[in-house]
Amino acid sequence: MKKLVTLMIAASFCSVAYAAPETYEINKDHSMPRFEYSHLGYSIQLSRFDSVTGKITIDRAAKTGSVDVTIDAKSVDTGSSVFNGHIQGEDFFDTAKYPTITYKSTKVKFDGDKVVSVDGDLTIKGITKPVTLTVNSFLCMPHPMMKKDACGATATAKVKRTDFKMGNYAPYVSDEVTLTIPVEAIKQ
């Protein structure tokens, strides 16, 4: 009987540990948010941010979580140093006054064990708007090289530049921008 009680207590601790929230730190070497837009109808331009930090918390048993991401707006990479400077100017990101872009979740939605979307607040140039990220892929597993648990996802959303006072040259340069956020995060 004592062995049975001991096993039941041990099992309850295991289930509590499984139900506990897990926190993952974003691996900035494998997380580079990007954005794309139509340039005068000629082409779809693609740019990215090279510096992102943040934390992701997931409680798969409770089907809850949180996402807190900060992007260094000065790390924008358009492929052209001249255009990098232009897009950091007052007409667009105004990085001298607003050096970061943030996304803070308000709700994480699950389908089974997988995150399928994240509702949250996107702040650009001091303006905050609700944005839902659709999670197109999601995987958690032991990282084969780091020997720690890791999670990865790719999420997308569409936003309007004019919502963030960045609407210069619209509609010739599209107002609608597609955000794609590939992220890998390591368990802490």
C-alpha cells in the first residue's frame, strides 16, 4: 500500500510539472521577421529585421501562452544601404524617435497541442493596433544541436502602413503589408 501511495504522489508531481508553463527565449540567429509589399505594381519587395529578442511562454496542458517580442527597427535590411537609411527616416519607421517595434500577445489559441494563432498588440512608431498572427507551422522538440527543448513557428499577418502613419506613396506602393515572422526559441 505504501508503494502505491508513493507512486501516486510521484505521478501527481509529474503531471504538475507537465502542466507548468514553459518559457522559451527567442534565438535571434534563427528569427528574422520580414515584410513584403507591392512596389508600384512592378514587383513584390521583401525586407527583414536582423535583430529580434523576446520570450514565448506555453502551457500546453492549460492551452494558454504568451508572446512578447521586441524588434530593433534600426536592424531593417532592405538589401540596399541607401534604402535602409530612407526607410528608417521620419516618413517610415522614424527609428531615431522609435527605435523598437513590439508585439505583445493578448491570447494564444490552440488546436490540440499546436498553437494556431496569436492575438496581440503591435506597436510601431508609438501607435498600437490589434493584430492576429496566423501560425502556419508550429513544432516543439529537443533541439538536436543545442541539446535543449526548442519550439519553432512561422506566423503571418497583414497590416496597413497607414494605420501606423507610414503611408507615404500609397497606393502606388501598397498600403497592405504582409508580415512573416519565422521564430525559433530555446527553453529556459
